[in-house]
Amino acid sequence: MAKVLSLEHSVKIFSTHRYDYDEGYSDVYDFCGTEIHHFDTENRLKQVMESNPCDYALIDTHLALNAGHDIKLASLLKAERSSFEETVEQTRALLEQYPYTDIHLIYYDVPEYSRVNGKFLETLYCRRINDSVNLTKNYTIYFEEENAAAFLESLYEERLTLKRFTPVWKMQLLNILSDLTGIELKQLKEYLKKSERMK
């Protein structure tokens, strides 16, 4: 998401966990072309965000914290059971900070021919979460070996090459971005084309 948006906007990621593997452990570092800010508490997040303004602040956290107003919530749920349950618990705690808030659910690594599909996961999710949730949109990203390989290579190279991902995966990414940001799909396709040409 950050790579595509950063073509025309300033984008920073604020995360409670590290993406890099450097020994220096700086709280600010570059990973795959995106500026990452590490934080460990809600107060620290507020301080870091105030001193580092940007068009889009992507907050990647397992903590249930208050990140201010004018936010969009997206929950990434892996199809694997223990990961799914853990994310549901984290989301439930987060929604206590933001009751009656719209949330986008992204199910990923879903086997294409399994009964554990997007509809099944949505039903299970709704049973686990309270009534104060407005499910704005659900997205299912199916497991594809080509994408898994591209992602793994990106982690080792610390460079995200979007050309390596399948057209279906890229289209789903653009749909998610369009719904979260309000940017037209046509414009996002232009961003994607430009980002694919970048090394």
C-alpha cells in the first residue's frame, strides 16, 4: 500500500514491530523504500506522529490504542486458525477504543478450493466480534505460490518489486486502497504503473 501511495503522496509507516534486520535498531529506518517509525506505547505513537506529519500514516500494530480521529480501520486476518483468533482478539480490543467504527476486513493466504473461504471467515468473525462493528467491506486474497515467493524475496532483498506479483493480487490491492483512501481506481492504476517501473 505504501509503495503505491508514495508515488504521489507522502507516506510513513508507524509500527510496533520491526521490519528490518539491522543490528543498529534505529527507531527510524528505511525498509523497501518506505520510512518506518518504530514505537512501543500509545503516547510514543502520538509524539512520533506529531513530529512526522505525512499525507498517509499507516499504523501497523497489535496494540489496542487510540491513534486519534479521522482514521480508517483495516484488519488483516490470516486464514490459519490460531492467527485468525489472535487477530480477532486484537481487533475486539481496538474496537473498544473506536466503537461503531467502520472496519475493512482483509482475509489473506486463503486456499482457493477450501471450504474455509472469505464467506466462512466473515461468518466466524461476526460471531466473535460485538454488535458495534460496521463491516464496511470484505476482501479475500487467495494464496498464490508466485505471490508468496515474491513476498519472501522482497523481505530478503529489502526491496519491494511489484512486477513480481500476480495481476489478480495487484488488482485486489488497488481495490483495497481505493476503498480506504477514496482515490479513484483509475488514478491508483497509474500509480501502480509508475511504481512498477521504479527499481
